[in-house]
Amino acid sequence: IGPEAGMPVMEGKCVLFKAFGDVDAFPLCIKSHDVDEIVNTIYLISGSFAGVNLEDISAPRCFEIERKLKEKCDIPIFHDDQHGTAIIVLAGVLNALKVVGKRIEDIKIVQNGPGAAGTAIIHMLQVAGAKHIIAVDEHGILVPGRPAGLEGHKAKLAEETNPEKISGSLAEAIKGADLFIGTSIAGALTPELAATMAPDAIVFAMANPTPEIMPDEAKAGGVRVMATGRSDFPNQVNNVLCFPGLFKGALSVRARDINDKMKLAAAYAIADLITDDDRSEENIIPGAFDPRVAEAVANAVAKAARESGVARL
């Protein structure tokens, strides 16, 4: 409905950057859906800025825009809907696994809805050591050679996930799964499907405003740890935990890029704010207004930028 309609969200984001990270941000909405036009517009003005936070660009366009901008620009390019979400999810998963006594390299993970956020979450979990991930979309499990809907990034995901190359629907994927991550639609995970997961199961149901499964239904299905995108339930996955501190850290060392090592450092910094004494089934992610978060993330990201060679200072 046009870039002007997106301006209140962009202005709100800028307020969050300033309030949480003391980062000066400016809302720029582009009147185009063309990938190259968007890329060229951002590139031409990039010399005026220390970093670019891409916002509300849908898949698959977002992948190409980010890739092309990273190739052309020498400042951090960060798509928050992808990587901000992925960082918070990883932080929550790390603590949830401590609660249930499992290791990330041992668990079976099902990701439902591999769009922008879902794809980045899969990549982030793999960087952190996850070995067994199955991605599921509206056509079923992503597997090479599937006849429907396997273009672009989904073809690549089909090769990189689902090590046993099983096919079928979410019902087949979810059997025995330790972790369900939903970036899809309301009601996608029924209590009956949740009941087929492994003991001490973890569910991140992040469809908004209505999650893939409501917490009471998940608990009734035997789920042990539950997170959503909502502020009225425990364990809210909220990107404000990430982007202000991430950019503060990157800008403090004049980083050229935001790479996987910096993202991983941010996730561990967020996770580490929940101590062993405080960690529980309903406390795996710091609250959105926790004053410690931005500084902890900034320090970890700046250190990782220096260590990975992308810092100018």
C-alpha cells in the first residue's frame, strides 16, 4: 500500500534504535518493488551512513537485495526480519536446551515456514552446531526433486537440510522432533501434532498475532518450553533485544560488515544474561526492557568484529 504507509513503522524503529542503543537512525522508505532499483538507491546514498538496516522486505526479494548490497557496500547491511529474529531465536534455544538437558548438535529440529526469517533461523542454528533440521512449507517437507514450490532459496534449503531426505507433511516431520520453530501461520501446529514430539519438547511459535499453537494447547500436548512473539506470554521473541546493541557494537568499531561471528556473539551475549539460577521453562529470553541487553550485545559484537577482521577501529 505504498512506502508512506510504512513510515510509522520505520519511525518507530528509529526511536527504538535511539532509546535502546543510542544509535541515530533515519527512516527511508523507497517507492519501488524492483530489486535493482532498491539496491541502486541504497548504494547511491550509502556514503552518508555507517550502516543500513533493511526492514519489511519479503522473501525471496530480500535475499537478493541483501546479497547485492553486501557486494557493493563497505558498511554493514543487516535485514532485521531475517537475522535479528534468528539471533533472538538462537539465544532462546540455547537456554531452552539447558532447561531440558539437551545439546544443539543432538536434537531434531523442524522449521515451519522457511521464508525470510525461517531461512535465516535455519542458517543461524547450523552455524551454532545444529545437524538435523527439516524445513516444511505449505507444500510439505523440503526435499530435493519435490514437484511443487522448490524454486530459489528453497531448492538450496532442500539440499542443506533434511539429512535423511524424508518427504511428506508436517505430520511426518514433527514425529520425534525436539524443537519446533514456526514462522508460518496461526494454528499450523495442532495439539495432536505437538503430542507426537519427543519428550521435553521445545516450541517457538512466532506467527503474529496468533501463534502456530497457543501455550496452553502446547503444554497440554506435552511441550515443556514454549516461546512466542507476543508480549502477553512468557519468553517473547522480540527483535528489539538485538538490533540496537548489534548496530551500536558494529558502529563503535566502524565495521565493514555484520558477519556470522558477530551474529553468533550477539546470540550468546543475550543468552548469557539469563543466569543458571534464573533460567526456567518460562524464563529463557531476557525481557524487551532489560537495560543490560544492548550494552552486552554491543560489547560482544564489537569484539567479534575485531577478531574476524571487519573492524576499522
